[in-house]
Amino acid sequence: MNFPTTPGTTFKFVVGSAEQAAQLIREQLGDSARVLSVRNVAPGGLFGFMSAPKLEVVAQISGPADHAPAAEEAPAEPVAPPRRSVSAATPLRLTDLLRRSGFSEKLLLRLFESPSWLALNELPLHRALVETGRHLRGLAPARPDAAPLTRAAFIGTPGAGRTTALCKWLSAEVFRRARIGHVITAEFDRPNPTGPLPVFCEALGVPLAHFPASTQPATIGAFVYFDLPGISLRHPAENAALAGFLDRERIAQRVLVLNAAYDHTALRAGYAAGRDLGATHVVFTHLDEVTQWGRLWDYLLDGDIQPLFLTTGPSLTGDLEEDPLEAVARRTLPVPTPAENDETAADDSAAEAGQALNVAA
């Protein structure tokens, strides 16, 4: 079946994997097609719960002007069928390694759509992984130097490690950045266990108060952090009291804490709930329990909520990664060596590449 190729025509289709989507777009829509959106959809029907999730892809035929090179520019070489046939035989090696590292089908399709994907698959495997890492870093949204947290609320579902994440952040603020401030706990229509927070704040010399209390910094440059009750995913209406508190107190900085060990469905639901509550930053916890850090790439590249830090252990005074993008890149893709930076050929060994990905056996 041949689809119309009129510029501007849009198609929506459901496939089982990113490879199927890339193949369908390439064979039926041609090189001028571009992907507009990708989302996961649950299979329907009586036995849908037993089926694997699908991808809904929306693609559009672009006009020739969108893809034609400038008059003075010529392609390095014509896009000929032999080039496609060579790459078609090799992507599975690179793709499989990326899947083993936790890359989602959505992210893989984004890579397949990239003009550099064909060239990546023609490189030796280890070199291809290094260049994939560079490419992903380039996809991350550019963020200006963010102002430090001043009045920030830590929010998240019960069990996400919200209070522990706050303790880790307090430790970094006091010991590494020599900042001062105070912490406020609050309860609304449900209890908010404080756990180790009171003892920890006392040890740090950070005052801890229970709301109602002053929510403004005591001195210029000081911080105020809020430890709030857990948010509900099943009943969003139950978050109204928390949302009202954030708005009434004009707390603009809202740190969403997510347990990275949760499955994709729970992670996506928590991320969406945090976005609905106006989250400005996100923290991922329990990374010491996660073998596939690649599952975090979708959130790091999303751009809606700024990644703040990752926690990699239960300690209240350490196990903290304050550069999430680099930390995930380091755990999921090889770090380029000086020789690779000089474009020296790397060993095309699948065993070495697998080790470089830090994938659990």
C-alpha cells in the first residue's frame, strides 16, 4: 500500500516498536517525512492487559523546501539504496545495546529520526555508542544558569524518598555551600511523618518549624524549604489542599521527588501529577536499586521540569549526583577517551561495548 506524499499530509499509526515505526516511515512516507509526536498507548480489547504496549506515532510529509540543500551546499554523497542496505543490517547491534541499557521505544524512535543515525551505525560499535552519547547531550534543552533554590517545596508520592532527598539537599547546602536557612513541615488533610528530619536538622543547626510559621527567609540569601505531605495519584482532587498552600504562600520553586525504581507507568503518572502541581525541578531517588539508568533519558530530555539531582544511596549526607545529565550519560554510554576525542578508531568489540554500558548481566 502506497500512501499519498503531498506536502503537509499527516498520518497517525500504531506500531509495536520504534524499528517498525522507522521502517514504515522510511518505506511508505519517504525521506521528507518527519515525526511530530510519539506516545505510548495501552492495547485494548479483552486480552489487552496481556499484550505489550504500543506506540502511537504522528508523522507529516514536509515540503521539498524544508529538506533541499542551499545552492552552494551539496550533500557529501548521494543518498543511495546501498547506504540504506548497509545500515539496515547493522542497527540491531546498536539498538539492542541501547535497549539493554533501558532506552525507551520513544527515545529510540527519536534517534532513528535523527539525520545522524545512519552514520552512527556505520561506525565501530564502541565508537557509535560514544557518538550516541554526544548526540543525546546535544538534545538536552539548553538551560541558563539557574538561580539557587531559595523558597522551595519538596513534593512527591509516599515512598518516593521525599524527606530523605530533602535531608541530602540540606547537607549539601550547609556543608558544601555554607548556606543558612530553616525548614518548615506542614500537614493538611493527611499526616506528614517527618522521619529523621527533626534530628537531622538539629544536627545541622537548621531550625525546624511546623506550619503555621514564617515562610520567608530569616536573612538575605537564606533558604526556606518545605516538607509537605505526599501527593495522591489515584485521586488528584486530594491534592487540592497542597496546591492551595503552594499558591497562597507563593512558593514558586517546587521540587518533585520520584522513585526511579518504580515502573514506567508509575513514573509517568508521578511526573504528570508533579507537572500539574507546577513542579519546576525534579529529583530521582533510589538509583542504587536501578540497573537500567537509561530509562531516565526521556525525563532529562523532556525540558518541562529541570532535573536537580539524583540520589544513589540511603545516606542522609551523601550519595548525591548534582549533574543528572552527565551521571546518566556516564552510566548508560561510554565516556570518550582522549584517543576517541582525536577520532582514533575504537575496538569494535560487543563485549567491551556491553561493559561500557554498565548493563547488568
